Amino acid sequence: MNVERWQQIEAVLQGALDRPPAERESFVKDACAGDEELKEETTALITAYVEAGDFIEQPAIAHDAHVLVGGATSVGREIGPYRIIERLGAGGMSEV
Amino acid sequence: MMLEFDAMNALMADDLTEMLLEWREGDKAALNRLMPLVYDEIRRIAHRYVQRERDGHTLQTSALVNEAYLRLAGQQSVDWQNRAHFFGVTAQVMRHILIDHARRRRYVKHGGEVRVIPISEAAEMSMQRASELIALDEALEELSKLDQRKSRVVELRYFGGLSLEETAEVLQISLMTVRRDWRAAKAWLYKAMKDEL
């Protein structure tokens, strides 16, 4: 998939999602006008959207706040392409 | 450093504004200097998130991020351009922290030499979650090559915790556009991850 193809696919996808589920199949068929691959790609994405449900609807922090809070914390860290120096037990320091 | 809270905030406010300006003007090193500041604020955000969850409150992540910005900028009324960039940076930093953690978690499992000792069992990221996050990060990277704006929408919302409206404001696009970007990106990412995992 390249950028131009994605734009084509997205155009059909958006049109389909604008319509009630019952109308989507015929809309896609018409919009794709014989381009089978386009029809397949778009249909797969519509399916994915429906299946996705609340996928990524909750921000990551809702899941992973505990990791940020109590995870392998380090003293004197820098973040970046970024060295995190971590303690491995008492008196031990190791570079990650 | 035992400065008065206000004085310290004022210092950081100047630094932050300058860094944001520099970063906007293409100075990537400014981002490196920003990161530790933002990282500290993110940990504060996470702490409060965990605390509120324990107390049974649901939390708007973006409200915390907004507060973090106000703390760092040390001002009540905020220049929208700075604020928008702060949200953008925070989202990127959050993504980096979590993906970094996920990678190290996976690396440990595969017998790497790096060892990460969690403070408590509960603080450890599950292997499944680590795999999910890495897959999402990679899929998001792929999406950005096809459609950078959609990738930014997802980064701001999923990692930065922004609402649809806030995302529209940060990116200076319409709410309708954000909605459409979000749903198309969701479909694309979900499919990409399903194909991968």
C-alpha cells in the first residue's frame, strides 16, 4: 500500500462508515467500480473497524500508570536516546 | 535544590518556553532538554492517576496533562501555541517511555543481559501488554508513512490522553476531521495488529 492507494482506500472507507451497516456493501461495490483489490482492502478495513470496538479508546496511561509509577525507577535518569541508569539491588548500577 | 516553589516554577517556565520555541524552530536538542522535565511531570500524572483510581474516581488524562503544563509553565493563562506543543511533546514522551519499557520487558524474557528489577510485582508490565504496545508502536510507525496526520491524532489521543476536541485544537484541524482520522486510523491499526500478532 502506498500513499496514493491509501487515499483511494480511505475515501471509500469514510463513505462506507458514513452509511448504515446495511448499505455499506453496495456502496463499496459501486464506489470501487470493478477494482477488486480496492473492494477487498476496503471491506477488510470496515470489518476491522467494527471488530475493533473500544480498541485504543482508553489512553495508554489508564492501562499502564502503574508501570510509570512503580516500575523500575531510577535515580539521576536522563530520558532521550537517552540513557537510563538503573539500580540492580543494593550498590549495583547498570547501564541500559 | 531548595528554591521557593514559585521561583523554581518561574525558572522552569522560562526554560520551557524557550525550549518549546527552539524545538519548534527545529532544534532537536531542545527536545532532549525538555524530556526530563516532561518525564517528571508524567510520573506525577501517573501517580495521581493511580491514586484517583484507588479512590474510585475516573480520570481525564488530558486534565492531568493540562495541569502538568500549567505547573511547568507557571502561568494561569496559557499561550495556545506553547500548550499545543506541550501536549505534542508529552504524547511523544509518554509513548517513548512505555515502548521503551515494553522493549526492555521483552528483551528480558528472551534472555538478554539487561536486567530490570521491578519494585513490586504489580508494577511489572505483563508480557502480553508489552507485545501489544510494541506491535501498536510499529503499526503506528507504518501508518505515519502513509498518513502522518492520522498517526499524530492517535499519538495525541492514545499516548497523550487528549479528547477529540483537544486533539482538533492542538492540530488546528476541525473536529470532524479528527473524528474521521480517528476512525480510519483505528481500523487500519487494528487490522495491522491483527495481521501481525
